[in-house]
Amino acid sequence: MVRSGGLLTSVRDPVALKSIAVTLSINDFVAGVSATLNYENEEKSPLEAFFVFPMDEDSAVYSFEAFVDGKKIVAELQDKYQAHKRYEEALSGGYQAYLLEEDKCSRDVFCCNVGNLQPGSKVSLTLRYVQELPLEDDGALRYVLPAILNPRYHLSDGREDSNLDMKTPIVPLEELPYTLSMVATISSQLGISTIQSNCPLNPIEYTGDNKTSAQVSLAEGHKFDRDVELLIFYRKVHSPSVAVEMGMSGRPSDSLMGAPSAMVSFYPDIPEVETTTKRGEFVFLMDRSRSMNSPMSSKDKSQLRIDAAKETLILLLKSLPMGCYFNIYGFGATHEEFFPDSVMYNQETMQIAVKKVKRLLADLGGTELLTPLRKIFRKPPIPGHPLQVFVFTDGEVVETFSVIREVMFQSKKHRCFSFGIGEGASTSLIKNLARVSGGTAEFITGNDRMQSKALRSLRRSLQSVVEDVSLSWNLPPQMFAPMLSPEQTSIFRGQRLIIYSLLIGKIPKEEATGEVCLSYKLHGKSYEEKVTFSLQPKPDDNLTIHRLAAKSMIQSKDFGFKETSLMYKRDVLDISLESGVMSSFTAFVAINKELNEPIQGPLVHRDIPRPILLGAGPNRPSDGYPKALFCASAPVTLPPWLKGSGKCVATIFMPNGTPQQRQNSQKKKCVVHTDTRPELPHLAKYDSYPQGSKEHSIAQLIYLQNADGSWDMNEDLAKILSTSLEDITAARPTEVLEPSAWATMLAVTWLHANGKELKDEWELLERKAVVWLHNNSVRGFNKLIRTANKLLKTSLSPSIFKL
């Protein structure tokens, strides 16, 4: 077969994919998903169609089926090499074949191949997967159906074959030739409080007593301009629980899929321990690739990613504790650091850093994260200051596994807190950076504020370390519970903990219970939390808990073809084949042997077009690409099963649509260039909010704060407080000796009165200010707050100044 490639800006050929239909079933904290891809060949020649699409990193894909002329063909999960071999042999024999696989370079990208699709024929391909739903800080369960797949960049020396190398056609959203529909059923005995979405929904139908079940569907006309996100609020979500699932009949009773499996959920009530002195080395890595010039969302007037990033960095700088160390790196095709080594945090170094942040541009080309990470890890540690790394990126890097493996190797000397910015960020990169290092992962999309999520992670990084985390079981005699989940190294306040285990041994026939206990230590004091549960396993045809457990095991060992050790590769292959859950080393393949039409010449190749949102927004092209994002003459990488000892010839479409032949193509880096220059006002201002807005005033107030937490009494502060310097000076009580102490009291009072909605963002720097007041012997807050309230026309109590 001859493989065509190159960038097409419009659909010149009929597209085989006609629609995508998703059926979603959410039960408590787990989602079961069935996605059907409907194909039809309207051409006069047999087709081979390729469709590259995103999927969440935590998805455990366990089934792939084809429906052809009323007949169901169930795919087999096989070693990836064998699956590719069978697929090619089937096509050579004139059979219809289907292939589903993970990308070699990232677990959140999949490719579906439909081979030998005959003229006029229709086929429906259905894949099924299960997934844990993450719990947000506001108590919402979050399900995301990824619809956006941004480009991923190669490192300079990258040699890995990737489905992302396929230059699939890019089209304006309104011209996308296939549709998406989704129907969701939600059920939980906890009771459903409400369901929210970032996309238009049809009216919610509650079908159970006391709102224990509901059905909702996506409104028609979804334009693939954003990921589809559902937020499900239950009435009670923070209770610990244990769910026990029956194993597969016919499998050994002590095997992964034959034994009952338990899913344990804890919400540790970790005490909040306030300490006035914090230690640490805080290193912030900010993506400065050109894609950061894109808006945060597809909405009009959405803030640019780079602007949100700059505001977030200044907010983080203002919130750092005195005496810590810090540094900031910008990365793209190259990287730049603010200081040669991390510096102690004080007024001078903070001011230098803030000035540098204000001048930051998204001007460093592609995205190479591995090089600056290695540079950071090779620096000698600072005694008494554990390293905390914060990575902000829109996730567009192919070498995901190389980066994850590097972070994992260095996990004993640091924690990584990762942030995926905008639609299409790689869930594989963002989640695994945090998972392997004991940090947390956040995704910032739609109306989410980068600032609040960054400060949430900073608060967690400042929490006291929880030690000696362990799980123990109280079970009937001759029963035991081997752990399947990786060892838990860190837990944070307000975070859910999920652990998988098998239950081996004879379960009593009468109603019997077990008990599981979570233990940990904080500042030398021991804590325990227990939950009692029924030992009687419940049947589930989808074996949801078993497959989620298998996915958890695979994630801990699977680092792709290039980065996984031989020992781990064997383990991953065994777990994948036994559980039926796809991995980097396995693929689903299905053969329709009833069709046996000899192929006359090569199959016509068709890449399914996909939408991409880079740069989409006001006054930008609808496809959202800088003019030279893809090089028209860039070499096309052939999939490994088409590479042979002879010459490989690929067809490359030039800008005028004419093909040009290239031989013996080698992969090269395609450097992104653009003629677009940033607007000059972005160089001079701190925030991008409208003048006079509450967000603007808060941002300006934060900008004025000193490193030690205090504010200076000056005209700039008076303007934000909507008063004059003369009035502030005249109202200053004689009990307050220092003007800066009075200014700091007023700033704290104003924040509490005017910034309640954004408290998550300024809480740390406000606490720093209150500590500064107490350290400077400010007393008599009852009287002082009355004077402040009178000046600022507020009505706050002195309790805001309590430590």
C-alpha cells in the first residue's frame, strides 16, 4: 500500500467517518463508556481509513467490536506486533480488517484503522472503556470526553514512530464532516444534587426515587470546539467506602480476574497544621511555546494562555514563604531560567522575578520539557529545602514517556505538581508527572482560573508531610487481601485516595463483613480511619473494578516502547492480555473473513480530518493555525509495518494540492514560525482584566505586596482602596507606629470585603500579611478594625486577623 500524507486545509475527498455516538453510564464514582464510530464508503474504490483521536489517560479500554451487515465481529487483544501482522495479512488476503491501538508515544492518543472498506459498504466500530472519575475540590465528580487533539512536538533527537506523525486533514469546525452525540445515565444511592456541563445539554430527566438516577444528553450541533465536560454533584461524596466485585467464572480463584476484587475509597481527614515558617525550593516551569498565545477557551474575549500564566506566576511569587528558595524556567524549543541557580526568596529577588515575568512572551517555538527538567534535577539539593517542581503546559509534547520516566527516576528528591492548560492538553503527560512523583495534577479549561488551581497546589506543597501511609485488613480466617495498587507515598488534605486489592480465600456463605484501616503519621502522631464493608461480592458483566485495578497496575509499569524495561514489558503484556485492558504493547484486531474480495492495486488511503483549536478565537483563522505550523515539505513518517528493506515512497501534498514524491524520508524537527507579533501593551501591564473590574483591582493590590507580606502606604495603594493617601494618613491610629502596618491592615480588610469569590487565590499571601502584623507587635485589632471599617466603608470583624 502507498501511504499518502501532508497537510490538507479542506476536505477534497469523501470522508468515511460519518458520526460518533457515545453512551455514558456513571455509577457512583466510575464511568462506563461505549463509543461507536460509524463509517460508510461512498467512493468507487476500497478504502483504508485512519482516525486519530484523544482519550483520557485513565481510560481502561477493554472491548472493540465491528458490526458489518448485521453481524458482530469481536476483536481480540493481542501482542501489538502480532496484531499488526494479522491486520496486514488479512488485507493482503482480501479480507476486511480493523485495528485499534494506543499511540507509542502517549497513552491518551488512539488510532482506529478500517481496512478494505468496500464501495457502498457501512461498518460500525464500538470501543468500550471504564474510568475512575476525579473528585474536584468543590465536591463535583468530573467526566471529560476529549474532543480536541492538539499537535504534539518531537524532541530534536526523537526517533519514535507515532500516530501523531500522520498529517491528518485540518478543517474549519463548521466544515467538519462527522457529528458527535452523547447520552449519559447517572445513578447513585448518594442522591444527585445537580449536573452541569460546559456544553449545551438537553433538559435533565430524573428517573429514580429521591433523585438517585438521571439521564441527560448532549444537545445537537456540537462543533468539536471544546472537550465535553460533565460535573456531577452528589449529596454526599466524602464518606469512605469499599465495593467488592465478583471475579470471572472459569478463572482460577486466586488470579487477577478470577478472584473477587475490592475498590477502597478513603477521604482522609488530615488535621490542618499551621506553621509560621515554611521551607522548600520552589521551581516553576512555564510553557512559552507559541501555542500559549492561544485563548484559554473558545469563548470570545477569552484570556490568552500566556497572560493567565504571567498573572499566575506573580500570584505564586507573592504567596511564597520568606526564607524559601525559588527559580522560574520558560521552555519551548529552547529554555531560559531567571537565575543560574535557585535564589533565596526576599524583596530584592522577588522584585527581579516579577519584572522578568511581566516581560515574558510565548516566543520559544515548540515544546521541549525534558531538557530543563534534567538541568533542574542535576543541580545539588539545598539542605533543609525539599524540591517542589510546578509544570505548566498545554501538553503538546510527543516524548511523554521520556519525560515521565525522568520525573519518576528523580521522585525521591522532589514532588511535581502539573497543570494542563486549555483544551487538548495531554492527560497522559499531566497526570503521570504528578502520579509518579507524589504530587497532584490540575486541568484548566473553559471558565477555570489558572490562578486558583495553581494556589491550591502551592497550599498542598506547603502541607506537612504525611508519613508511614499503610492499609491493613481485618478479614475472616484464611482470607487475605493482596494489594494491586502501587504503594501510596503521599496524601493531601481534601484529596480522595483509591486503592485496589484482591480478596483471596474462602468467603463465608452467611452475611459476613470485613474491615479495612488506613493509617498514617503526622508530626509523629498516629492517625487511623476505618470502614466496615460486606464481603459478599456483586456481579458486574463489565468487570469494572477488575479492569480499573488492571489499568492501575499497567500505568505503574508501562512507559511505552522505548522507555519500558524488558522486565516491566513482560509484566505489562501479561496483565494486559489477562485482563483484556489495552496497553502500549497490545492492540485490538478484528477480521471479517466472510468478505474475500481480491484487492486490485493499493487501497485508497483516507485520513479522517480532525479539528484543532490552536489560536482559535476572535480575529483568528477558524482552523487556528499559525501559517507555518506544518511544513508542506515535511517528511512523512511511515508506520512500522510499511517499512521494508527497499525504498519507501510517500506522497506529499504541496500547497497547490499537487503531489510530490519523496524517497527514504527521515524524521526532522518542524520549527514553528509566525509573523504575528504580540501586542505591545502586554509588555507593560501585569494583568489583562478590564480597568476598574474587581479582578483588575485584586491583581493590582497583589502586585503591590512586598515579599514579607506587608504593603507600603502610598498613592498606588490608596487608589485601589478608593480613597486618598491624605485620608489614609489622617485615619492612621496612633497605636500603629509603622505606616506599613496600617497599610497592611487596610489591604487585608479590603481583600476580605471585596475579594470573597477569589479567596482561594489570595489566601496564602493574606496569611503571610497577618503573620507579618503579629510579628511586628501590632495589637488591639478590635479597635483598629473599627477605624478601618469606617475608612473603607466595610463591616468586618477582628477575627480576620487571627493566626
